[in-house]
Amino acid sequence: MSTSPSAPGLGSIADAAPSSLCAREPRVPADRLVAEMVPPPRFDSVRFDTYIPDPNQPSQTEAVHVLDAFAAGLGGAQTAGSGKRGFLGFGKKAAKTPAGPRGVYLDGGYGVGKTHLLASLWHATPAEPSLKAFGTFVELTNLVGALGFQQTVQTLSGHRLLCIDEFELDDPGDTVLVSSLLGRLVEAGVALAATSNTLPGKLGEGRFASVDFLREIQGLSAHFRSLRIDGEDYRHRGLPEAPDPYSDEQVAKAAYATPGASLDDFPHLLDHLARVHPSRYGALTDGITAVCLTDVKPVPDQSTALRLVVLADRLYDREVPVLASGMPFDRLFSEEMLNGGYRKKYFRAISRLTALARDAKDLVGTRRAS
């Protein structure tokens, strides 16, 4: 049974009907998980020179310079041998030993451009794409789940660089797992770069993240240099407020008028996400040009909220606009959620969905080309 709402006045012409995310149950093979460990589409073209530092935040300019030098330092030859391979740190000359920082940690609140800088580092590192990997913490844990720990170590050990976005500090089990994985990769000579969220109960939007990150990765802390990136959320810097939600009829008509759009009832979509592993949320949106949602309302519980955060990340990565009716996105999460341990994730989701809502405003009034 379809969970997509009908479009008032548009009939039920099969070839004109939008698709439904709720009708999709993607299967993602392990080799795809490995092949897709590259910066997502939104960050395909970002580079250090496309990052626009806030002139009031000198730490942003400093981060660009340090990361640019770090990337340049990863261009030398490596020699095999149980962690004794040559490693280039923050200078541009090859180090004869692996001593010193093998990685960099970007510390800052949401929306200061950490992912932009992390992706720029990946692009700037002078190595073939197959020798460098980029993924979120969730994607990395999913890779371990699909391949197994030892196979993941073998798969990534030949890489020059591993970039981990949104390192999860709020799941002790997964943190220990990934910390162990990174330890093995450091021994193999892999350079590391990471951003992270804050631990539960930390209210500083990144203020305490550096200390937490270095403690949680246990013996790896000596291999990381921490770069503090201050600033406000760039997605709202000087931009208008998010558009008000549209009516159900406007959303449905836009979905029918936009080739490649999906149309779903928001509560049904939340139910469907519970039946799809978060590692498949990217595949869930394959080929979708716009996500149209009716009856948006506050999420009912924390598990549902965390799944929605992952979907918001995948939509944002892929630059898929989101058109919605119902409540505005800044009312998705309860006050209790916004004041709890996962508050940074929820604020990030609100920030990203708001940006995608702005991107979707031109869909209203769109007419399908004949």
C-alpha cells in the first residue's frame, strides 16, 4: 500500500506520479560501501580556496593554512614495515620516522565548515582516490559490520589518508571499536583526519570536543594535532530565515511537477526509516531530485530522531532539496531533546534541513515540461 499522499486535482497518471521513499528497500553490497568512501556530492568541488573564512574568526584562516601544509606533506613515498613507513606530518618534507602527529582533529561547533575543510584535505592530498578514504563515523562502523574488523584493517591499511567526519563520542562501544581500528591503521602508516560531535551533557557546541575526542580515542591522542575552528553556523550567516512550511496541496503539486521527486507522508517515512538500516539511507535517496513531505510534525522519540538526523545528513550531502508542509523544521525536536546529550546532532539536522528547505522554495509553482 502506497504511503505517498495524492496530488489534489492531478489525477493518478502513473507516469506522472512521484516516487515514494517508503516504497524503497535498498540493498547495499559491501564493495559499494568501500567504493563510496569519497567526499559526498555536495563536497565534490570544494577546495581550500573555496572555503570563505569569517574575517572575525582568525582560527578559520589558520586552519586552512595548516591543513594545506598537512595535505602537501602526504605526497612523499612510503616504505613498508609495521608502522615504520615514512610519514609526512605538517611540513612538506618527508619524515624519516613516524614520530610526531599522524593526524589532525578539527574541533568546532556545527556549521563552521569542518566538513568543507575535511573534504578539501582529501582533495588536496596528492594520492590516487583509491589510496584515500572519506566517510562519516557511522559509515566507517557500517563498513566494519559488513567486512569484519580484520578485513577492514586490510582494506584501509594501504591508504595514504583516512578522513572521518562526525566522529561519534556518544556511543562507547563504537568509539572503542573505531579507536582500535585507527590504532591498527596508524601502525600501517595511514594518516588520519577527523571531526567530531560532543559528548552527552556537553553544552558548549564543540567547546569541550577536543578534550573529549583525545580522551576517547585513548592511546591515539598523541597522533593528533587539534585545530580549533571558531565561528557561527555559516548556513545561516547573513541568510534569510527558513521559509514557512507550505500546504499539503502545494507540496503534492510540486512533487508531481518535478521529475525525479519523491512524495511521502512524514509520519509514514519515519516508520519506514525504522525498517531500513542507516547505512542504506544514502541508497534510499538514489536518483531522487527532491524530497517532498506532507504533515511534518515533531518526532516522537529519541531513536526516531537519531534516524532522522542520519537521513538529513545524507540528503544534505547529496544536495537534495526538501519541500514540506506541517510544522517548520526548527520544531522537529522537543526541548528535552535539544537540551540533552544529542543536542548537537539535532541542531545540525535543523541547520541542514533548513538549508535544504531554502533550496526547495523554487519548486513551488514548477510545472512539468511537456
